[in-house]
Amino acid sequence: QVQLQESGPGLVKSSETLSLTCSVSGYSISTGYYWVWVRQPPGKGLEWLATIHLSGPTYYNPSLQSRVTISADTSKNQFSLKLTSVTAADTAVYYCATLHDAWGQGTLVTVSS
Amino acid sequence: AVVTQEPSLTVSPGGTVTLTCGSSTGTVTSGQWPYWFQQKPGQAPRTLIYDTTNKHSLTPARFSGSLLGGKAALTLSGAQPEDEAEYYCSLSYSGDVIFGGGTKLTVL
């Protein structure tokens, strides 16, 4: 059973970089699957951010492409998200997931001025 | 592209309802790997249906996915009170994923 857990700072200052890590258990990320980051601003819908497949291409939301990076560390069975130059609009619950199977519980990241 | 869903629907307990997921680019195809997710207040989303028709191992049998009238569809047959939730679909556009705005389903 695949399980995912997000970790990272809950508070980030405006203009700085948001960094989150997703720890995966129950499955080796290098074996397969597409691993994604999704966010949800308070009271709003879901927004896809990025996808990584260890043996395939990486995809980014075009509206964020210049600011977002997804990467993986197979030795730790983790994948990560970096979002640069954050503003209040980036305040959201951030989820890691493999869309066809499992989601993390989500982590609230607040951008402060 | 924009993915469209009904903003809200209501179903009676035991009744049947179909939620749809349309694309501004035209007919939704299986090649867009339609997904359906359920989210209850304060909880993370959970996957119900992937790749148009495939059920997650934990998805109740009363949920089914299909293509219907040029859209992806999620049908709930025999609605239960616990099915009241927000439902999101997603479509893939050459690897980019777009979520619909969500359908708030009320069981009443």
C-alpha cells in the first residue's frame, strides 16, 4: 500500500522559496508511477503543479513553469517541490500524490509578508 | 484548456446521479486519462476512478466512470449520506493535468 507524507515549513516569507518533500513508503518511486504535486488555496479547488516520472519526462503547470521545480531522490524514496518568488497567492494546502492511487494528507503553507 | 463540471448537484438517498467533466477543446477521450476524486471537508482528496473507468481498490461499487456525450462521467447509483462531498475530475493534455472546478454533491 503506497503512502505519502508531505513535510516542510508551514510559513514562508514573501519573495522567498517554498520547499516541500514527499516521503513515499510501500513503493519504490524508481519502479514506476507518476508522482505529482497539487495545491489547494483555502476554500478553492485543486491546482496541478508538476509531475515527475523517474523514467520519463517531467511536466510543469505552464502558469508556474518559470517558478516551479520537481525532483526526486531515489536513495531516500522521496520527491520534492521548489517554488520560487512566492507571494500570498501561493498560500495553500500542498498535496503530493500518485493520482491513480494515493494522496498525502496535505500540508498548509502560508506565505507571509 | 478549461475543464468544466457542474457546480452543484443534489441526489436523494438511494438515487442515481451523473456528474460530468467536459473540455473546452472538444470531446473528452480516453487518451486524456480522466480521473475522478472525492474530497470531504477538512480531508485530502481521494481517488475514486482513474483512466476513465478503473476503480481504486477502495472505491465503493456504486461509483462508476464512463465517457458519455463527449464528456467523462461519474455515475453514483444508490447514493448514501456519506457520499455528500466535493467531486473533482482531471484531464491530461499531453502530460499537463487540468482539474475541473469541482461539483458539490448534496445527498438530500
